[in-house]
Amino acid sequence: MQWFNHLKLATRLLVAFFAVLILTTVLGIFSVVQLDKVNGTSTEMEENWLPSTRFAGEINTGMSTFRVKELQHILSTQEAEFAKYEKDLKDVLAQLEKSRDEYGKLISSPEERALYDDFRKNWEQYLTQHAQVLSLSRANRNDEAKALIRGESQKLFDGSQVNLQKIMDLNIEGGKEASRRGDTLYDSSRFWIITLLIGAVVIGVCLALFIARSLVKQLGGEPDYAAAIATQIATGDLTVAVETKAGDQSSMLYAMKAMRDSLANIVGQVRTGTETIATASSQIAAGNHDLSSRTEEQASSLEETASSMEELTSTVKQNAENARQANGLATSASEVATKGGAVVSQVVDTMGSINESAKKIVDIIGVIDGI
């Protein structure tokens, strides 16, 4: 069952639940099947043996009534009496034939079929004798009718009743046999149902105990001890001793021990980090003090710079005034230059005219030299 120990808790519970469920299902199915068999025997008694016995009894009663009506017919002397008993005989015979038809539908074995065939033959022969008895009785030949009804007719009637009694005995015995089978099925079913029920309970208890033991083993010992260890760890006591056994790597105590060691390691790392942070904080504080001193020195320098900036601003203002004056002078110079440009343009035009005149003079001198 090592494979079961390696399963998860939820899987173990599901396996146990389905095992009990399967046993319960088997028990239920078996009970239903056995009850169906018991019900089959009772149904067989209700629908076969008891009705067959009842119809056989009705046939027997009808035959006796039919026999009595025959004797009364023989003893009759009036036509009205003859008619009355003949009608009664027809009614009894009709009811008897109806019972025979109903019984014929319930025949369930070759032996019963053979007995019924013998009965039917005797009864048909008896009805043949019956017709002769009525004929003799109507003719007032009562002595012959009595002789016939006490002779061959009596033998056929007795034979029919014997066959009918055998049929009734057979059906009664069949009902008793069905009852015995029902009792046997009941006893057997009760035994196996109780056995399966006990087996299911035992298996369920065994599975429950097995799961409980595996859970206790998984806890690594007593549940109270594991709870006490968990409580101490929860309060921050990481120095608590956790006792484990060899090969107990899958237990909860082993996991709690690993968790305690891991937490202790994390706390140690946090403590080391805290010390490092404290040292760095001290260094940062010293750096901040030095920075403060430098800031004060920078503030003094800024005051001197501000004073120099005021002097520079005054100088800039003077330079701006000088620049304004220079701009005015430049504007005047520009106007003078513009006027000088106009004069120069006039001089250039005059020089161009002189140049044109010179060219014409040169051309004239050339013509004169040619002449």
C-alpha cells in the first residue's frame, strides 16, 4: 500500500469514498437482483400455481354440480322440470368450460399438460354419456338412465375427478415448491446481504483507520505535538526543536522543520541587510552634513556673485547708453553716406557723358587722319 501513502490527501479520500460507494452499489444491485428473484417466486405463485389450483377447484366443483343436476333431471317427471334442469346443466357446463379455458392458459409443464389431456378425454367421453342419459331421462326410461349414470358414466366421471385431483395436487405441490424456493432465496439473500454489508462496513472502517494513520504519520507523530510546534513558530520562536524520524521526509513535521530553518535563514538575511542599511544610513548622514557645509559655502559665494552681478548690471546699463548714442551717430553717418552716394552717382553720370564725348572726338580724329 505504499502507492496509497504517496497519494495526495484529497486523492486518498476520493479512493476511499469510491471504494465504499462501489461496495454499496454492489450490495444494492445484489439486493435488487435477489429481491427480484424472491418477487419472481411470489409472482409465480400468484399468477400460476394459485390460479391453476383455483380453476381446477372450480372445474371440480362444476363437475359435481353438473352431476347433481343430471340426477335431478332423471328424477324429474314434468316438462318444466326437464327444461329447468337442462338450462341449469347448460349454465353449469358453460361456466365449467370457461374455467377449463382459463386453466388451459396456465399449464406450465409437460406433466401438467399430460394430466390435463387425460382429463379432457375422460370428460369428453363423459359428455357423450351425458347426452344419452338426458335422452333416456326425457323418454322416462329412468331405470336405464340410472343404470347408465351409475355404470360407464360413473367410471368416466371418477376418472375425470382423479385426473383433476392430480392436477390440483401438482399445482399445490408447485406452489409449495415455489414457496420453498422463495424461502431458500430469502435465506440466501439475507445471508449474502448481511455478509456484504458487514464486508462493506469492515472495509470502510479499515479505509478510515488507514487514512487516519497515514494522516497521523504525515503529521509526523501526534497531532497535538504538531499543533504545539506550529503555535511556537507562529509566535516567532524559530529556535523550537522539531523532532523528525528517519525516512519521514513526507511528513508535516519535516515540512515544518524545513519551514523553520528557511524562516531562520530569511530572518538572518534580513538582520544582515538591516545592519548594512544602518551602516549606509550613517554614511549618508555624514555625507549630508558635509553637503550642508558645502551648501553654506556656496551660499556665501552666491552672495558675492550677486554683488558682482549688481556691478555688472550698472556697467551694462552704461554700455547700453553708449550703444544708444553710437546708434544715433551711426544713423547720422548713414544719412551722410546716402547723400554722398547720390553725389557720387551724379559724378558717375557726368563721367559717362564725358566718356561718350571723348569717344566721339576720337572717332572724328580718326576720320580726319583718314582724310
